[in-house]
Amino acid sequence: AGKFVLIVGFVKEPAFAGEMNGVDVHVTARDKKPIEGVEKTLHVTVLKEDKSVVLPLRSKYKEPGRYAGYFLPTKAGAYTFIFEGTINGTPVNEKFTTADGKFHEIEEPVQFP
């Protein structure tokens, strides 16, 4: 995202349908210094098939530069995250998808017994 680095995944991996989770993002400058205050200027849209939800980001306690947007994924498969807003005044519009294989898709849980 321009002069910033966004590392994106799920809060809990592996991620399972029906289990509370969320999008996790680590925001740093190119020199790897964490960027704080992003929760005030950036949000994430989660897409699954023809459904979407816009989530606010929350800073993670005692983890500078780490943010999460929490949701309950109800279906297995590919999810897309679109980050929009600004980071320190720089416009951001970045898309990440599990379908590109850079992080895992939501899986069906194994139920036993």
C-alpha cells in the first residue's frame, strides 16, 4: 500500500466456519516500524460470494501496528478483504483474497462424535 506494508490473514488460523474469527492486519512502514492509529482512518470490507460486510478495525492490545476486524464466518471457502481509507494521510484501497493461496480459506470443522 504505497509506502506502507500490510500483512493480512485471519485472527485464528486455521480458520473454521461457525467459529468466531476475523481479519488480522499488521501495518508497518517500509522500515518495519509499526503504524499506530490506523483504526481511526481505515476499515475493511469482507466479501463472500455475493455478500459483504464493512467492519471497523480495532487495535490489538499491546501489539503496536496490529489490528483486527471481527466476524463469524458461516461458510467454508474463499473470502476477500478490501481495506479502504487512509494511513497517515495516504489513500489506501487494497484487496486481499484467500483464493490467491497466500493465506488459508475458511474450512469446514471436523465434528466428532
